[in-house]
Amino acid sequence: MRNSLYVIGLSLVIISCGAKKEIKKTQISPKPVAQKPVEAPKPPIRHDVKGGEYYTVNISDPNKNDNTISYGSIVSANPKGYTIAKNYFPAVAQNFRQKYVILHYTAIDHDKSVRVLTTQSVSAHYLVNDLDDSEIYQLVDENKRAYHAGISEWRKDVGLNDTSIGIEIVNNGFTGQGEKKTFYPFPDYQVKKVAELVKDLVNRYNISPTNVLAHSDIAPTRKQDPGPLFPWKKLYDEYGIGMWYDDAAKQTFLTQIIPEDFTAKFNDAAFVMKVQIELKKFGYTSLSESGVWDKATQSTIEALQYHFRPENFDGKLDMETWAILQALNQKYSTK
């Protein structure tokens, strides 16, 4: 009995002592609440009195050209009984249809140009008249496809009507045939119209310099427009539009050419194929590597000369044309 009371008393003492000790609690830090990214407020959609909706803000990344918010009028569905809400318009993941600007001449006078481009099966987004005024005619909505490029190809793209804005310039084209073609010049006031129009398009749609092209560039075996008298270098120098080679690079390539070797290997299949590969690398991808100076190759060289060597556009590769082509590929690599 005495032993039992002793054990019970000892247990009570142990429990009492244990109760007096502080119990250390592990401090648990609260989990940080994930902060939702704060979205910049989207500019409002503008409404006109006729009920049209417009969104004229472009926040695209010019280095990617694939993350572009809408620019211009908004075309929406109109489902019966429902409202198309634009609470979340526009999504960032979109891009422009407009990837190229293609320049043409009409090869006919002003009145015929207007009539043909507005009533027949050919069209362009803009027509630059040959009048010394402040007007440029719009014929097709920029968001729609005009029929100006036809069968066409540049680098990895084909059928450029789908991805381009076409600009027709009133100009009579040329007279004569073959190497005896005589082209008509473009007056300065008309060139200025073209330059300002292209500059606006390039800026709004982030169009690459390599994608401002002649019709002859995208269809070299069929077309000559806008021809060798269109001042591409002036657009490049004075307006920052399109492509042009660096003179220093051209001179470097030119000094590397030994005239005797150039003449001796001119008709060798290996050399001809090398030239064809360089032409394809630049953008004339429809050209085949035949290893001979066939008609397609001559026409492609002629197109290159129209754009970059207008002093000589006979379609024959001379040393300067060869140096220019290499300088262009060095500057505008497709990598």
C-alpha cells in the first residue's frame, strides 16, 4: 500500500514539473501571396459617328514582328441575338498580314491606270498619280488582299498577294525590247509621294528592309517594273527605306576578283552554279541551280541590276554586279 502511494505521488510530481516547462513552438512563416502581374491599361477603342470602331495603337516588337496589336479599323462578327464584347480586346498574340511592300509601274497613262485598277481583275492598295499635287489614291483596304503580285516568290514566301501591300505608280514603263529597252523616268514630286507612302507603311507595320521590293524582284522572269530608273538608292539614302549595299563592302569584293580568272571561269558550271546559289541566298529562291546561263538566270540578274546596278541592266553578270550581289548577301544575311 505504502509503495503504491509512493509511485502515485512521484507521478504527480513529474507531471507537475513537466507542466511548468515552456513549450517551444516552431514559427511557421506565412506563404507569400503570389502577386498578379499588373496589366497596363489598354487604350480605348475609338468609335465614330457612323458606328465604326477603330484601334490605332501599335505596341508590336519591331525585332520580332510577330507580337502585334491591331492597327486600324476593327471588323467583328454580328451573331443574331448576341453581343460581341471587347472587354479583353486585343490579344497580344497576333501579327500583321502586311509583311511586304511591292512597287510597280502601271505602264499606261493616268486615266487608264485608274480605270484598269478599279474596274478589272487587277488592283493595288494605292495608286500614285503622275500629277504634281498632294493626293495619293487608295483603291483597296490595307487589311484586304489586292491582286497585284500574281505568281511571286521571295525567300520563303510565295503568292505575295496574301502578305503584301501593292503600290502602283503611274508611269509608261518602257519602249523597245531586249537590251534596247528605254524606260521612262519618274519625276521628283512623284518619287517623294512614293517615298512618304512607303515610309508610313514600313513604320506602321514594322516591314523589314529586305521586304520592300520591286515587282521584278518577286517575279524576275515575268516583270520589269518599276524598272532601272526608279531611284531605290534615293529612297535608301534620304528616307531610310529598303535595301542598299555598303560601298566599302562592294569595293572589297571587287578587289578580290581577278579579271583574267573571272573571264576564264565565267562559263564553268561550278562558277555559274555558285552565282545561282548566291542569287537564291539573297531572295530569288525560284531560280534553279542549273549551272548554265539560262534565260531564268539572265532575267534574275537583270532584276538585280534594275534594283542595284541601274547603269547596266543587260542581264549579264559583270564583275561589279557580282561584287554587289556578294555585298548584299553579306549585309542582309538570311540567318
